[in-house]
Amino acid sequence: MTGVSYLVLAAAILLLLGLWESLRHRRNLARIPIRIHVNGTRGKSSLTRLLAAALNEAGVVACAKTTGTVPRLILPDGREVPIFRPAGANVIEQVRIVSAAAAHGAQALVVECMAVQPLLQSLSEFKLIRATHGVITNARADHLDVMGPDEEDVARALAGTIPPQGKLFTSEQRHLRLLHGAAEDRGARLVVVDSEAIAAVTEEELKGFRYTEHPDNVALALAVCAELGLDRETALRGMWKTRPDAGAMTEHRLDFFGREIAFVNGFAANDPESTERVWRMALQRHPDVARRVALFNLRDDRPDRSLRLGRACAAWPLADCYVLTGGGTYLFARAAAAAGLDPARLSFAEDQRVDEIFETVVGLCGRRSLVVGMGNMGGQGVELTEYFRNRAAPGEVA
């Protein structure tokens, strides 16, 4: 055989292997009758966990895959398996997830969208998940360098995961016209979880969670569960058993050598709107503290996010001091100062280890203080949260 013949044969073999893999993936998808594709700017990981827990509580064998802070495959018995990524994150890993779910006899699969680029978001839906139910939690100004330049473009990109002839659930309010048009174009039915449905989630129901869960997420999850035939009581009972994602908003109370410190993990709220919401919620819970410390963990590879957070935080209720960690702290500081924040309130801890950052923060605290972590879970965010949690008083986690 000539060299050209070998190339033709190799190409033919690769084509056949690709077709076989595609057919096997389609068969695995067909074995899972309920497939839920969760997308949005904030709350994807939490919602994925809520839905899987509710389905399993109702007797529907469900697997879930989160992509957030710590990627995990969640099995029907609640065990969590780390996602192995030898060559980094790639949307093709969803094929392995579908295969694993089918092997575990899953009747339902809840998958968090892992793509950011608009084209890959559509590819994930059309080729990899082929969802029966789509969810878009919200559309906010984040990843504008990829999905932007503005928030409406983010909503347009997220709409790429709307399942053709399926159902789309959303609690997004600002871009409903766009989502309605996209759903109509794909022959999908749009179900809007409005402010009335969110308000119907009671304080008593929220108290059932071991961590801070947002009523928007609960209302959205309940709407999907209702569509699948689950009653509210069963769905909530399952949700209350949910193990929180590493990025979930949690609170840890420390008694550190006479200093009472309430640490709130809000690192996962990356966009200015969500971050402000975390900050105000923490202040509302702790109105009587003597010192308020805003701890921002920043990233070199997210300069646009640092700039937007810096500009925005100058308009929020004032902190006594702002500790800046991670990379690119100068960008944040420059933007905050330009927006009117007093530079004297800024403390830089860019090159410090986690234990040194902790000491810096504690040194700025009074006898009763509030520390709120914001910016990014990536980088030192996870380590900082664990460092504070490991020093919390026994049982002092909310």
C-alpha cells in the first residue's frame, strides 16, 4: 500500500470510530428519560444539587454533575466522585458523564453547563445533553470578555442551551423578551418563575437548609419538580438533605483570642450584582458588629471582573477596611479609588500565604467583627474558606 492509501485507511477507521462513539452516546442518552441542562450566571451548581436531591427523594434514580468550584459527579446514593481532567476542562467530558449515569441506571440526569463560549454552549445542548428540560437561573454581567460586551449578550449566549421542543424554566426577569423569542424559535415552552413564586418560598422552608440557600433557586427548583410530578413537601425534604457546593454561601463564627469574628463565604458571587447582594445580606444579619472587613480574592486571568468589582463596591455600604488578595489587586484598587473609595481603607495581601492573609484580616478586626469573602473561589478562595472554617467554634456554622 502507498502512503496515500494508509492515510485514507486511517481516516476511514477514525470516521467509523467517531460514528460508533456518536451512536453509543445517543443510546446512552435514550436510556435516561429525564435530562436537565442547567445554565445561568449564578446558582447553577446549587440548583443542580437541589434538583438531583429532590428527584432521589421522590424515588427517581438521579445522577448529577456540577462544574462549579470543585467539579463532581454526584451518584444516586449521594456519593461524590471527582471529575478527572488530565488535559484540563473540556465540554467533551459530558459524554463520559452521560455514560456513567446510564451505567448507574439513572432515570434522570441533572447537568450543569460547563461551557462559557456561546458556540460551545449551543454545542453542549445540541450534541451532548439533548435535554428534555432546560434551566437558566439568571443572566448577569460576568464573563463579558467571552459572552459580552453587555448583559443582554450574556442572556443571548445562555439561550444557546434551550432544548428544542423541550421546556425552559427561568427566574431571570430582565431579559424575558429575549428568552421568550429564543424559546419560541426552538419550539420550546417557557416557564417563568416570577417574583410571586419566589416570595412564596417561606422563611420556615429556607431554615431547613444547613447553609444559606437563595429563595430564587428554591422556587426555580420547585417549579421544575412540579413539572416532573413531585409534590412540594417531598421535593423540599430532598433539597434539605443537599450537600452544599464548595461555593455555597456559608457562615463560620470564630472566637479567636477574644475576637468574635463572623466569616461569610461569598467568594462564588463573581459579578457585581450578586456580590453586592451577598455583602448587603451579611450586613443585615450582623448589624451590631464593631468592624466590617471586605476580603476580595482576585485573579490575574479575570481583569475585567476585578475592574467591575472595584468600580461597583465604592457605591455599596462602606466597609471599615478592604483586604485585597490574589492577582491583579492594583486593577481593583485603581478602579475603586477612581469611583470614590478612600484608598486608605485598602490593605494589600497579594503575595501572602493563606495563613498570612488570615493574620492580616484578624489584625484588622475588633472585638466583634464581620468578614465577608468575595471576588473568586478560584485561586485562594477555597483555601481561605477552609482556613476560617477549620478555626470556627464547634457547631458554629450556618
